[in-house]
Amino acid sequence: MDGDLARYLDVGRSAMKAMALAGVPQSPKAILDLPCGHGRVARHLRATYPNSTVYVADLDEEGADFCASVLGCTKLTSNEKFDGINFGIQFDLIWVGSLVTHLRDQDTKSFLAFIARHLSPEGVAVVSVHGAFVAGRLLEASFRADGIYGLDADSTRQVLSGYLNSGYGYAPYPHNAQYGISAAKREWVTAAVTEAGLRVNRQVDHAWDNHQDVFAIGKMSNLHPM
């Protein structure tokens, strides 16, 4: 998703369209963008919901500080261990762009538990996931020698194998053992969401930037149709 300014802004606008497709509250009071980076999506949330409090968090402190000082968001302190995060706030809208796409399966489950703790009763979390479209790209790359998404060929095949065999594939980056690339089937995500005490309200294929799937996740009592 790298590129020039026009591309940067377009990806942010695409996130807002993805949220609209997923179905979000019309007037959320509290919004969380995690990870916020330097505000690719937060700036659009701030403009779209001027009367809402937009909270931001990221392990990249510079990015979160920028969103707070320049975009007028409220910074929260994040933690790479999701079990250790409790903001003490319930959010009506949580945008999670390109986080689960870099996590191991157990870390994704831990993050879903974080969502369960922080989502308001009628709130919606919109989470992007590498789904079937990305699995197709992994399959194409598996026949090449150079891999894809910053992975080598063997790691690319590892993600694809996990996706096909268990519903969730993951491989770490060659030079960063903490994070990597994941891909997940809809069935796996739905089961993990249910395990966290939540439900999938809606899922839209490659809705973000024509690439990543988005899942609209709510509380069990929030029974919107899929």
C-alpha cells in the first residue's frame, strides 16, 4: 500500500468505504484507530466524524504523537501484548487496518479478546484480514523463486499451506521474528470471533484497497444480519 500522496489518501478513503460497506454506527461517540500509523485512516475518521472523539494507538509512538498533535486525535498507549492492554474505554467504532494480517493465530485470538473488552454494546469493530484474494496471490507466488509480501519462497508456501490445511496460515518476516504475514479463511475468523464472545455481523471480500477482506464484528447481542 506504499506510494505517493494521492495513493496514500486514496487508501484512507478506501478504508472509509470499507467501513460503510461493513455497516458502522451513524454517530459513534468514541472511535479507536489501532494501529493508527501516521493517520492514513485517522485523518478521514476525524473529518467524517467531527463530533466524535477519535482515539489512536500504535507501537510507533511517533505516528500516534503525530495523529494527536496534528490531527487532533487522543493518543492512547499501546502494548505489543494484547492481554496487557485495557484502555478503560468502550468504543462505538474500532478500525483495525492491516494488523491481523501480520499476526500468528494465537495473537489474533488474543486481539479479538481485546476487542471484546473494548467494544460498546452496540459498537462495531471493522477488522481487515488477508483472505481468499491474498491466498490466490500466495498460490501464484508459490511457483516462483522470490516469494511475495516480503517473504521468501519457502515462507510464502508456509502461509499458503497453513491457510489451506487449518484455515490460518502464518510465516514470520525473514528479519523480524515478531511479525510476518498471515492469511485466514472466513470460517476460521468466524469461529475465532465466536470463541471471543463476539459475532461477525458482515464480511466483505477485498473491500479495503481491493485487497484485504473486512469483517464487521459486534457483541453477541448486536444481531445485525450478515
